[in-house]
Amino acid sequence: MTSDFTETQLMIRDTARKFAQERLAPGAVERDEHERFPTEEIRELGALGFMGMMVPEKWEGSGLDTVSYVLAEEEVSRVDASCGVIMSVNNSLVCYGINAYGTEEQKTTFLKELASGRKLGAFALSEPEAGSDASNQRTTARRDGNRYVLNGTKNWTTNGSTADLVLVMAATDPARGSKGISTFIVEKGTPGFEVAKKEKKLGIRSSDTVSLSFTDCPVPAANRIGEEGDGFRFAMKTLEGGRIGIAAQALGIAQASLDASLAYAKERKAFGHPIAELQAIQFKLAEMATQVEAARALVLKAARLKDQSVPYGTAAAMAKLFASRVAVQSALEAIQIHGGYGYVQEYLVERYLRDAKVTEIYEGTSEIQRIVIARSLLKDA
């Protein structure tokens, strides 16, 4: 597989792997247990150029391609999926959104800070009544001279309490449905903008997931991304790239599950022999390895299509659908191979399962990915 990558891509992968093993691994269990946000570790990822990987150097990004990004995302998530999703949101959703659709002023003011890792971003689309039905936005933005006034609630916002700014989707013309939604950059500390609730989660526990509230929150009109009514299209196009990032996160979890299973199978003895000599275990390992490689191929295909600037939405949906399923199945098999030890916190595989499940849910559930794929198939039939 290494022959498929450039020297730069391999260097990025190896740098991410070294950082993950040396800086993320030692504290991953403690951060998960105490739900502690990896503030220093994320700052270091930024210093390495991993928080704005696909942003041009003009805006203080790394100027790299999507393949480099997914290689780094896999390595980070292989060790700590919480750090992986923090990195993914900042790269795939926030930096991408401002870079692709923002004004020069917005890029100068906000993108440079985000891409360099000096600041962190969040993406607020979901609401209590707008999950998979993202067009059902109840948060409103009323024009008032040279500003907008936001009112409403967002939930499931990754990085929400730690972010310096949030991309917020809100209805500027509720009567127009999805064509009446706009996107705004809302800075931390803006009056009326508050973190309402931090969620207690099954997995990715050291990333913060919160609800946000906006009460007569004033946002300058200059902070609107694109024209009024462009917000839903902006969100859907941005999420296409985000799905590649989450697919890479899922791939990292799946690879970690396989790594742990291989090591344990060679170490653990039963009936006087390593369990790796048992055909039942060998079959599990073979199936896991095959599924992981298939997921990797789909993720890389989607990344390469994006780099070629050709339509990649269907490939991204396929990658996320398959890689997230492989992550869950691989973690389950890893627990089974570990037996009773797989069910306790002393071994890492129970965390892999807890972390894996959400990859089938956020940035579009598996059901939504199937809809995306089916529509593409039927349109082209």
C-alpha cells in the first residue's frame, strides 16, 4: 500500500503516528475516564499543522491534500478517537466551510486562526427537532440593520464548549424551508450565546458535546457566510467532506481493534498454546483484516475523488457507511477474542466499541448514508 502514496503523504502519516503513540496514548485512558478535554494535545496538533491540513498556506494552513488528511486522521483516531473527532470537525467542517465559501475578510479574520490551531471551531446544525431532518431549523436569525439577531437552541455540538467560534445554521426566512436557511460565524463571548448543557456520553468522552443556546444574540452581517438562503446547501456540501473525516476516524478505531486482537491472540494461551493457533481465532482475525482493508480502500477512494475536484458525495457516503460498520464489528470481535478481559477497562477494546458506535450516527446516520447512495444509484440508472 505504501507505493500508492507520495513521500509527503507517507511523512504526514508517520508524523501523525509518532505523535499519537508518544503524546496521545499515555493519557487517553485517563482523559476518557474523567471526560477531560485534551487541550494541550490539540494545541500541539495545531502546531504540527494538523488542524488546518487542507487550508492553503496563504491562510496559515498546511496546504495538503485530502489523502494526507485521512492518513493523519486514521493514525490519531487509532490511538484516541476523541482527539480524532476534534481534529475532524475543525478540518472537515469549520476550516473547509470558511475556506470554500467565506469572504476574504472572513478568511483573514477567522480562517488563519483556525488553520494554525490558535483557535478551535465548532459546527452547529442539529437541533432538538432537526437531526436527520436538517432542513427543519427552528433557530432563527432576524435581520436588524447591519446585524442579525439569533434565537434558538442547537444540540450535539462537538467542540461546542471549547470552541472559539461556531458555524451556526439558522432560518432567516422560515417560510422558505431549506431555502430560507443561512450560516453565521458566531464568536465565543457574544452576548446571548451560552453553552447550555454538556452531554454524558457512551464514547468519545474526552471530546465535548454540548447544547448551545442563543437569546437575542447579535451577529454582524459581515459574519454571514454566503448569501441569505445558502445555508442548507452550505451545510450539505460541507458534510460531504466531513463524512470522509469520520470514515477515517472509524477506520482508525477498526485498525486499533485489529492491532489489539493480533497482539492478544499471540500472547494469550489456552490449552497450552497461544489462541492464535486456534482456527476459530484465525478466522476472526482474517475477516477483521479483510474488512479493514476494504474500508481503507473506500476511504481513500473518496479522498482522492475530492482531491480531483470531481463529485465525491456518493463515495463519501459509501466510505462512512462501510467504515463505521466495520469499526463497530471489529470492536465487537476484539472483545470476543479477549474474552472476559475484553469487557473490563484494563484492556482498551471496550473503549474502542464505545467510541465506534457514534461513527454510525453523527455527520449523517447510516440510514441517511443509504438514502444518499440509493438516490445516486437511481438517478444514474
